[in-house]
Amino acid sequence: MRGFEPGVHAGLPSGHMTFVLPFDAPLELGVLPDGSSTPQRFDAVVGGFHTRPAAIVHDGNQRGIQLHVTAAGARALFGMPAAELVTAVVSLDALPGWHRLAGELLDRLQSAATWDERFAILDRVLTRVADRAAPSPRAETAAAMRRLVATRGVVDIASLAAKVGWSRRHLSQRFGAEYGVTPKEMARVLRFQRSKALLVAGRATLGTIAAECGYADQAHMNRDWRDLAGASPTRWLAGEALPVRHAPDVLGTAAA
């Protein structure tokens, strides 16, 4: 991205962890997802699930690669449950197995001549890292996460717990221990993520978006937006200078 107005980009909550490999200049965060406001700069960074926006300071230009990492990907790539990264933003070289590899990966990506070459390098490195033995999450928590993602958060949590054979309280405890957020919080983030995608696509009115994403009404959606994005949908859209990118299938129809 080049030639945009300098400003602050809101790093909003989503159903994915964020893995950013910036080129040219480090990524600068003015406010972290945990609310701390001491500016930090990262050569390469991983962000866990969060329920508050981060503030990314930019000069109107950004160049690099951003990956959307699933909950299962946290164990495969970083050797730990996503809960250990919740609300945090961590330098890639501080994670297990990445101390030396982080700098090597950045150097190779930056020196590559084409984007196809960069993607090939990234595939090889991530595949090699993911081939390391990593413990799997409990089958019940993994099944609950898959169901939440499939329904875009439009699911009754008590029914979800019953489906995996646990009480609602036990599911919340075990889910939180693995992912760092409760099923209710993840459902809320997933509904918000889809409403954001529909808003940016300009396909419908706010009332229609609220209904399609499972909110009780537009006021309910607006309250969630103020909590998760720090602004109403229209105010956020008007203030976002950089083009918005989404993970695949965010706009698709929720599974039954």
C-alpha cells in the first residue's frame, strides 16, 4: 500500500490471530490490544485473539505480508495454545523455535525478486515449522471452535456445550484455557468480523447487516462495534484511510 494519507490504522478483533512480516520498516503500534499505550516497534510480530482494537501508526505506506492464523495454527506454528498469546503482541523471534528463523525468513522475503518467490519461500518455511510435533487441543474445544467459525458466531452457547458433551461452565473454562477467550467472546468477535466485511462491501443497510449477522437489532450491533472497534460502524468506515482486507470466506453464508 503506497500513497495514502498518514494516520492510525485500527487493528480490529477477528476470528484469526495476526502474523505480520513487514518490509522496509518495522510495524509501529501506538496502542496495544491490552490497552497499553507505550509505542512499540516490531520487525515481525504475532498477535493473539483480542477484544479491543490496537492502533497501528503508519506514514501512508505499508509493505509486507500479513497472515491470518487459525486457532489450530497457533500450536502448529508456535508450539503453544493461542491462550498464551491472548491480548498480546509478541515479537516473532521471542517465540519457541523462531529465535534464529525469524531474521532469516525476513531477510529471504525482503531480498526475493517477485511476490511468487516470496510466497514460495513462506510456504516452505511455514511447512517446515508446522511439521514439528505439537500437542493438539482437546477434541471438545477444537470442535466448539470449528462450530463457532462455521456459524460465524450465530450459535447458542448452551447448545454448543451440550453438543460437545460438557456443561456451559466447563466449556468456557476449557475453551478459555486453550484460546484465551470464552466461546461467548469468540462468537461476539465472529459476528463483528462478518458485519465489518458486509459494511465494507456496501451490500446492505446497517439494519440488514445487523439482522444477517445475528444481532438482536441495529442498536445491539452498534454497541458491539463501540466495544470492539472503539467507534460506530459508520464512524469507523469514514476514519479508516487504508484499504481493508479480509480473511477468505468472511462474506459467505453461515453454515447450518
